[in-house]
Amino acid sequence: MIDLRPTGYVIGLLIAALGFAMVPPMLVDLAEGREEWPVFFESAVLTLFVGSLTALACRDTRNNGLTIQQAFILTVGTWAILPLFGALPFVMGATEARLVDAYFEAMSGLTTTGATVFSELESLPKGLLLWRGILQWLGGLGIVIVAMLFLPIMRVGGMQYFKSEGFDTLGKVMPRALDISQGLLTVYVALTMAALVVFMALGMSGFDATVHAFTSVSTGGFSTSDASFAGFSHSLQYAGVVFMFLGSIPFVRLILLAQGHAGPLWRDTQARTYFRWICYAVAISVVYRSFQEGGFSEEIFRNTLFNSVSIMSGTGYGDGDVMAWGHLPFAVLIVIGAIGGCTGSTGCSIKVFRFMVMIEALKTQLKRVRSPSMITTPRLDGHVLAEDVISSVIVMFTAFVLGFGILAVILSLTGLNFIESLTAAWTSIFNIGPAFGPRVAPSGSLENFPDAAKWAMSIGMLLGRLELISVLVLFRASFWRG
């Protein structure tokens, strides 16, 4: 029987930490002289009480670590339970949201998906807008730590490659998990502060800059207005591109860069491939749009660049109607959204690393078909790709594709039309943000979707953010007997 006390202890502490995170929004509403500040006070007290009680009930000082089973339960439990408490301010606050809408919004925040069921954001209390940004900032930090510390140990989706081969340099500079976590936090905070300063320098108010710094570095996409980044200046849109990109490249390379080791980032094949594929996507769409719209313009380039980086990084900020670009650019956005950012970042989707592994495995197999006697070994970034890494990536890739297809069918059964169900499944499983179709409000809100669709999308966001296998393994009877 698996001992759940260690996982309950950690989850309790995280719930309590979420309660402390409700204090800044409370202070913002209090400073604004708004009557909504007691909502965050009551939510914080309740969250702190439940979290502390859970941690005390599960405290076990004799436990020296987590087993593999406990690590899986902790990872899934954290992202399934925390949105319940993150939803409290939406239920009790100005939105007076129903549970389905509040849980959807909190899940979208903590998984950094960025889909929303709220509209007329400008009319909401600043405390709630800040809370949405904090949820995404915390979720982005959490998912990077999971990707760096838990998934390699759990051997999910080929992440064992980074445990054994990919982070040799990291191992020499930062040999302990605690050092990795501290390094991640330092770089994450530094990037957020840099975004805050740049956004303010380019014209955002202090409040808008704070929220958008949280949601750009975390590649989350929640904004303070329905217009999203379309309501800001051209220079701010270019700045947004920079921080969305930085948030979706491997954080371990940024840690080393901050320590004065620029070489690993420059030589990182995944980061270079990510940058190159973004350039390809932008070039294709810009050329197509220039022909369709009667010539090239800076607006076409800026609009295409911003939306392409926003979609591929999984941020999901809006800047115009991308469906109006035409079928080819829209298809390009759908494809790069499924590719996503880099492994070990806040980026979303299948990840560039796994596509690179698939491509190398395919190239090796083609060589073997052509020359059966030839001994070929797939390599990535100079390292041999072990068979368990390749098979794990293939399983992960298959799970994502099947998950996307199954979720699209489920959403169609709730009453959504083809485009709505397809893009809603795409945005949920790949944690991208926007969906498209008649029921999607002009602001991008999914408030008109059926409740069943919102619950299905919430589950899809959880599955996609934790890379499916981490969740699905819990449904095997043998897992609980282990």
C-alpha cells in the first residue's frame, strides 16, 4: 500500500502557500478602496487553514524522500487540487462565478493555458486581475520545477535523456536538486522583474506591467483587458515577443547564462531549432499575407511575429483576428501550437525536443531501410539517443495525438461545432489559450460554451500540462499495488 502522507504533507504546504499568495490581491483592493478585499481575506484564511491542517495531519519526519509512485501522485494531486482553492476568489468575488467557471479559470491559470470564461475584464476589480496573473506565474514556476526535477526521475516522455545526458554541464555547475530549484527561482524572478521594468518604460501602467510581466514570462497569456496586447503600442508588442520567447527556452541554459556560462545556451540544439522553426513559420505567413493583402508592411510582420511566438510558446495573447489571415497562415499556427516551446521551460505542447527525437529516429530508420547492414545510432546534440528515450518519446507523442482526437470528439458531443471542438481540444491539450468559432466571444472568452465542455477542457488542460502519461499511469491497478 502506498503511503500518501508524504504527498499530503507537501500538497498541504502548497495549499498554504497559495493562501499567502492571496494577500497581495487583497492589499491591492484595499488600497483601491474597493469593497472586494474581504473576499481575498476570507479565501486566504480558508486556504491557509485547510493547507496547514492537511500538512500537520500528514507530517512524517521519518520519511527521507518520495518514491516514484509518490512523485506521480504529488505531481497530479498538486495540479488537480490547487485550482479548487485558486477558484475561491472567483466564486466569492465580483465575478460570482459558478464552480465550473471558477475551476476552469483557475485550472487555466495554474496550467498557464490562458483560456478564459470571463469578459469585460476592464470592469473587474484589480485584485482579481492580479490574482489571475499570480496563478499563472506560480503555475509557470511549478511546471519548470516539475520538468527539471520530477519528470526525468519518472522517465516520462523521454525526460530521462536530460537526467543522464543533456544536462552534463548543469551537473558540474549545480549538482544538487536544491541548487537547481534556487537557480530556477532566481532566474524566473529576474526575468519577471526585467519584463516589469521594460513594460513600464515603454508605457504600461505599473499595474498592467506587473500582471503582463507575470503572464508573459510564465507564457500564460492572461491580460488585464479584453483587447489583450492589441491595446498596447507597437514597441510593447515587440517587447512581449522577447519575454514570451525567453520564457519558452530551456531555463537551465538561462541559469548557466546568469552564472557567466553563455556557451551552453549558444550551443543548445533545441533552442536553436525552436528559434529557426519560429522564423520559418513567420516567413511563410508573412509572404502569404503580403500577397493576399497587396504588399508587405511593418504591421503584417509585427502582427504575424507576435501571434506566432504567442501561439508556439503557448502564451496565447491576442493581437487581432488570426482566422482572417487565410487558411495557410491559420494552419501554420495550428501546427506550431502543437509543437510548442522547449523542454525545461514554461512553454507548452509536445515540445521541440520530442519532435527532434522523432526526426532523428526517423532518419536513422530510413538509413537502415536503405542499407540494412549499416550500423547506425541516432544522436541528438552529440549524445546517443537510448532506445528507452526514443520509445518513451513515441509513446508520449502518440498519447498527445490520441488525447487531442478523443477530447475533440468529446467536445463535439457537448454541442460544439467542428471548428469549436477542434480548436478547444487543441488549446486545452496543448495548453495554448485561444479557441475559435461562433460561440467564442469577440473578447476570446469561452463563457458561452456548455458546462460539460468546460469540465472536459479543464481535464484536458491538466492532462496536457502534466504530459498525459503522468496522469494516465494513476489509472492502472498495478500502480497502486506497487
